[in-house]
Amino acid sequence: MLHRYCSQFLAYCQLADFSARSIQALTIRLNELANFLKTQKLPVRDVRAERAQALK
């Protein structure tokens, strides 16, 4: 599911005329995030809920 959102976001960045280097950097960082989340025991929605709770 995260992959789909990342792909859509990167497609938007291309349409918004981000530089190729910016898109490349975003791609790398998003892949790092996806790999990190794969190593966690919590589902993504729980990570998001914990983050939202921390911001309150």
C-alpha cells in the first residue's frame, strides 16, 4: 500500500516539474522509509497513530 502512495507522490512531483535530482533523492528516502517500516513489528497505521499521539 505504501508503494502505491509513494508512486503517486513521485508522479505528482514529476508533473509539478521537480528536478530529476530531487525526484531521485525523494525516491531514495521513500525506499529507506519503506524498508524501515518493514523491519518494525507495528503496522503502518499504528505508527501513524503513535506519531499523531506524540504531536498532541
